[in-house]
Amino acid sequence: MSTAFLPDALFGLAAFAASCVGVRILIGYLTKKAILDHPVARSSHNTPTPRGGGLAVSTVILAAWIAIQIFAPVAGIVFLVGAAAILVLVSWRDDVQSLSAGLRLGIHAVAVCIGLIWLTGQGLVFQGLLPPWIDLFVSALLWLGFLNFFNFMDGIDGISAVESGAIAFGLCLIAYLRLDTGFSSDDGPFALVILAATAGFALWNWHPARIFLGDVGSIPLGFLLGALLLGLAARGSWAPALILPLYYLADAGLTLARRALRGEAVWRAHKEHFYQRAVQRGFSHAQVSTAILAANLILVAFAFFAPVYPLPCLAGAILTTALLLLWMVKWPAASS
């Protein structure tokens, strides 16, 4: 293990504690201000629940990233922090008073364009298979899509904490233990902070959730995790960058495609994701999120070995994800 992990762990411990305390404070504040997610037909919860716990999570992550920059500067991180800060402000406004889908998407695109200033210093995501300007354009589209996929998938207790934590955990393992990749211990603390902050949030979001993440959490998390995954791919490790978020990509992508083929408005909220269908069939939020966690840990293992065995690991990851999706829509719940 890289010796950089021990001092970096201090950032992680601080992020965990700050997130845990900050989210707990927000539960009271949001409840008092009546900033609540009320159950509607498309909801997976039954009681009004505070929405906006991501305000603490996102703030803690960005503050920690700034602190890391002070002690060990990394080129271009300031652009990621600035773009994410914009997303935090806009997404918080959206949680309090809904904004139009077009305005939100436009601001997401602006944030991604700012983030591209950082990405250009990481290398070509498609490793020279595309001309540089096309590489950058396609990377921007993937980044924009990923942060919105991440937001779409935040629909049951624990799911976003599990997914973001698993992706960040995989990135940490690669950064600190895979010394044969371009993704190094310089990148590790940024992923470690995300892992720690989402773990602090999970204590309050596990079923039955006392608070929801809200757009103020899911949008910046999707943006920052997307940045780290694209950076990993740009260093030549395309397989682990694809494997780590594979479940979210598959669930959101297949659901989006199915709804588009039926001519439905894909940007509208719904209850057709695979994980939502599992809940509708009788599984609890905790059971579904635990199954996602177990599958994600398998994906992390495949991602760790993917720099050496990319195609076999990718095949194993696809099989693991397919089995998870089949379990969600086919396996009978114990109560049925």
C-alpha cells in the first residue's frame, strides 16, 4: 500500500465525522423549514421525509477537496471544485423550489464544460481512437449523462450512498494498491473523501431513512465521481472506469431506452427502474440496497484486476450486473 494512505486517512475521518454531524443537523433544520419529500404516486416512501441531506455531504466533500489542494495541490482540481459548487447552489435551489428541466440541464452542461478544463490535462479518454476534439466532445456527453443517471437512480433508501461509496472504494483501491496504473495516490484522497462523506450520510439514510440526499447531493456526487472515472479512463484504465459504475449505467440506461421506445417523456419521474420494481414486488429498501452493495463489491473486485485482465473482468462484471437485474424483476420476494 502507498504510504500516502495514512495521512490521507485523516481527511477521510474528518469527512466522515463532519458529514455525519452535518446531516443530523440538517434533519432538524429541514423538518422545521418543511423542506420535505411528500409521497406521491411515483414515490417509494410512505411518509414525508426531509430532502436535502446532500447539502452537508456536498459541502463536506468540496471543503475537504480544497483542504487537500492546500496540502498537496493537484493541477486543475480547482475547476472541478468550482463547477461542483455551482451545481450545489443550483441543485439546492431546485430542491427548495423546482426549476425547469431545461434550465437544470443547461447548468449541468456549463458545469461539465468547466470540468473539461481539468479533463484535458488527464489525457484522451478514448486513448487516441478518436480525434482529440471528438474525444473531448464525447467525454462531455458521457459526463453529462452520468451525472443525470446518478440523479435518476436516487429513489430508495440507501441506494445512492451504496453506489457512490462502492465506486469511491474501488477508486481508492486502485489508487493506493494498483501502483501499475496511471491513477495514483495523488488521486486517492479525493475518492477517499467521497467514500467517507457518503458513509456518514448512510447512517441517516439507511432504511427507514430519516433524510433523503436530494438533487443537492446526487447531482454534485454524479459530477465528481464522473470526473474521477473519466480521469481513470484517460490514464489508460478504461475497463475499471466502465466496470465500477456498471450497475447504475445498466439500470438507468435500459430503463431510459425502454421508456423512449414507448414514446414516453424520459425526463419525467417514474417508478420503472429495476430497483423500484424490486421494491414493488415486495422486497424492502434495505434488501434491495444490500443486494446492490453485494453486487457492487463484486464489481469492485473485477475492476481491481481489470487493468491486467480487461476483457475477462468486463465479462464477469456484465454477468454480475445481469444477474442482479434479473433478481430484481424475477426472484420472488419472501412475502409474496
